[in-house]
Amino acid sequence: MKKRIVEFFVTYFLFVFIFLLQKPLFMFYYRDLYGAVGAGDWLRVMLHGLPLDFSLAGYLTILPGLGLLASVWTIHPVLYKIQRIYFVLISVLLACIFVGDLGLYAYWGFRLDSTPLFYFFSSPKDALASVSFGIVALGVVATVVYAALLYTVFYFVLLRRKQVFKIPFNRLTISAVMLLLTALLILPIRGGFSVAAMNISKVYFSSNQRLNHAAINPCFSLMESLSRQTDFDKQYRFLPPAEADRLFATMVGKPVSDSIPQLFNTERPNILMVILEGFSSHIMATLGGEANIAVNMDSLGQEGVLFTHMYANSFRTDRGLMSILAGYPAQPTTSLMKYPHKTQSLPSIPASLREAGYDLAYYYGGDADFTNMRSFLVSTGIEKIVCDKDFALSERLSKWGAHDDVVFNRLLSDLKTEPQTPFFKILQTSSSHEPFEVPFRRLADDRANSFAYADSCLGDFVRQYRELPQWKNTVIILVPDHQGAYPPDLDNFAFSRYEIPLIFVGGAVKEPVQVNTLGSQIDIAATLLPQLGLPHEVFTFSKNLLNPASPHFAYFTFPNAFGIKTEDNEVVFDCESNTVISESGTHPNEELLRGKAFLQKVYDDIAKR
């Protein structure tokens, strides 16, 4: 009995020891981020991270515990084979997660969750387009080496037995002991006897978010994230339902009044929407950003309707598309685009325009199946989707597919040969994305240069389109999907990271004007549709930026965090640790409650779809 009990505890604490060592390895790899922290902080990261390590070690010890229980009754060689296979698989799994998390943290700014898996399995080619072949190869080698190292440790500590177990005389007693030990793993798994189950917030201990991130076990983070993909009605239960309803009622759009200015000179203009990959206010001089990058955007902003206080709702394209086209807020724990059965029930700008007689089309140089994008677009009524497969192989010279100039030229060609009106055509750019390799060189910095290239493609397209007869009856909407690439050092939890332009320009725009109302991508639907004389009440979360009677605020989400900003206050809240990251203004606590109510109502709405 003693040997089995010893092996049980050795197995459990070996897992704990491996997870414990991963933390200083993570911090050393990112020593530029953690170089300024003291030795005491390194130790605190390891100690505060133990609850998740204990929990995950409990999960991973269940099967070995049951194997030890089975060995009380039989010593058949198949048990040893199963044990070896188990530790091979665990070695590979832990290596993939640790190395993957190590490589992705620099790009994402949070520990591994289900988000990268969604991107990878929807389109591996596009998911890997952001990194070079050398980085991918290095990651594969590192994973293989680390998996081999882990298995070597498991082999010498657990698998290389000098003496095999024998079937004991008192099998019932030993079976009861082993069954009890295995059952007691529920304690570290749940984190004790409390009602609340183990969760990532248990390891948060510092006002320095980087230290909290270092304490997180990436395997646990991934597992918890995967468990959050269902039961939406149980997530983010900040407030009693009646209180959430009351606060949310103060945040929704109000009926359009007679004081709404008319921006267009016709009620049924053609509409071209250009969704610009990663653009931001920081590359536009007209919005206080850096000059000489998005020079065409600057020019178009001065001749059209420029919304000066706009914010992205999230940090990735799939979330941004939902916000722009469906007026639906991004979520901190998932991407609604994962769920076609839910997205098909959403209202959308394309669906509203199709009902009004508009011809719809979508243009993208990459894979339209990436992140389930095609299913979402089709559910909105868009039947014509031009994507990478519609371009010749010689035109697909970008890692994402066709470069922006090729896609713009295809759109321009179709506009010349397809006279259907009115139309709503959407073009999504991709060249201003990692790895920032474009057929253009005007600026020394690769990131800035890729934005200058995308901006030049837009400028060339607009200049040529002005010569077509459709121009005088067209509104072009320019909006980024998100902000995140330039400048590269913005804080994920700062509102400055989410500052974006929104421009309405074209021959159907009456006159240049600036709109200084605070808003975000979700407000485009309720702002655009009334200009066309179309209803927008089905867009629950969208508000008309031109309606003075509506409440105006910006809202963003980042993995397990949200921010809300009004003219007077702003708050950024970490849902994982249940703490305020930053706050300012005269009554920031009021906005925090409203932000919680808003997020709670979003998840209520998702659960009902």
C-alpha cells in the first residue's frame, strides 16, 4: 500500500513542481517586461500562482490515481502501457500549451485562452500569417524539445520502476484508500470547501497586471476559457436582474427627434464601406495623431463627415465586424462569431439595406472562412463574397492572400461593370497587419509603412471612383475593425488604445462637418439607418450619434475586462480579479455600475439567441 500512496503523491507534486517552474521561465523569457521587478516579486508570483497549479495538478492526477487503484486488482502489462501513453500525451499537451502561450503573449497581452484556437481551427493559414516561417519552426522545435524533456522527467521519476507492483493481500482496504485519495483531489481542484469554484482571480495579488499574468497557469487559463463557451446566462452576474434592467434602460438609444441633421443629399445613396485593418486615430494628424502616415484619410476626413471621438469595441477583427455590421458589443470571454446559430438571429446593417432593396457584396483578399466570417456574412443576406480564392495565384502575394491594391482594383472593376443601384458594398483590407510586408516603401518603420500603403490604396481607389457616374450618389464609410498595431506599445487597458476614426465621405455627403459626440462602432447602425429613412430600433445596443436625446458613451472589452467612458467619467474594470484598473472623472463609480449592467445585459441577450 505504501508504494502506491507514495507514487500517488509523487505524481501530484511533480505536476505542481513543473507548473511552479514555468513561472520564472515565463518571466525570464519576458525579462524586458519583468526586469524591473524585485526578487521578492518573482517569489510572490510563484506562491500566488500555486492555487491554480494545485488545481490543475489535481485534474491531471485523477487518471494516474485510477490506474493505481486498478493495479490493486491486476498487474496486467496493459496498465503500464496506458500509463506511458498517458504521460506521453500529457507531455505533448503541456508543451504545446506552454510554448504556445510563451509565443502568443507578446501579441495578445493575455495568457492563453480559447481565442487563438478559434482563429487557428477556422483557418490555420490565416492564423499563422502574422508570423514568419522561422518563428513557427522555432516554436515547433521548442515544443518537441520541451515535450521530450517533460516525458524524460516523468519516465525517470514515475515510469522506470525497479520493482513492479504486486497484488496485495488486503485489496479492499488498499482500494478504499486509493479511491479516497483520488476522490480527495476534488479539494485542490475546487480550491477547498467553499461554494466558489477555483478560478483565475484566485492568483491575482498585485496592482501590476503583468505580475498577475505571470502567476496564471496557462493550462488552467485555457481550460477555464473553454468552459465559458456555454451558459452565457450565468456569466457576469454583477447585479440583480431588476437593477441591471434599470441601469441598462439609461444607456439605450432614444427615439430620433426632429433635430437630427441630415448628412446626405439623397435618401437612398449607394454605400461603400471600407473596413480598415488596425487603423487608428494615432496615424491621423486631423485627430491629433502622427502626421505623414494616413495622409489620404486625413484629406478625406476634412472633406466629409468626421467623427472625432470614436472608439473600437474590441481588439480583433471578428469582434469588430460584429460591432460594425450588427451593432453588437464585443464580449470579453468569447467571440459571438463562433456561434452561427446565434449570429443568424442578429439584426444587421446589410440585412436592413437588403430589405430596402440594396444590392450587397463583400470584398476581402483573405480567407472568408477565417473565424466563421462567411457564415456571419451570409446570415446578413450577403450572397456575393469575393475572397482569396477569387483572385489569381499571381495576385495572392500576401501571407493573408491578395494585397489591398488588388482588392480595391477588383471592387473598382466590378463597380464599372455592375450598374445595380442602390448598392451596399463592403471592402475589408488586410495589408496593415503583421507581418507588415507590403509592396510599397515610403516610411522606414515597417508598421507605419504598411498603414501608409493601405492608405495609399484607399486614396487611389477614391481618386478613380470620383470619375465614375456613381460617385455623386455614393457615401463611403471608412472605419477600422480595431486598433492594435501602431503605435505598438499602447496599453491594452487604456482607452487610447481603442481610439479610431469614422468618416462619411462621397458625392452624396452634403458638406464637411465634424461630429464630436462620444461613441463606438456599435453606434454606426443607429446613426446610418435613420439617415436613409430606415428603422433601427432592433439594434438594441446601438445609439444614434447625431441624436442629442440619446446617452453617448464608448465601451470596449478585452479578455475578461471592460472599459466605459462618458464625457465626465471613465473606468476600466478587470472582471477576473473584480478590481478597478483605472478610473477618472467626477463620478466614476456610477459608470462602473452602468458598465457592469451593460455587460450583463449583453450576456443575457446572447443566452436568449
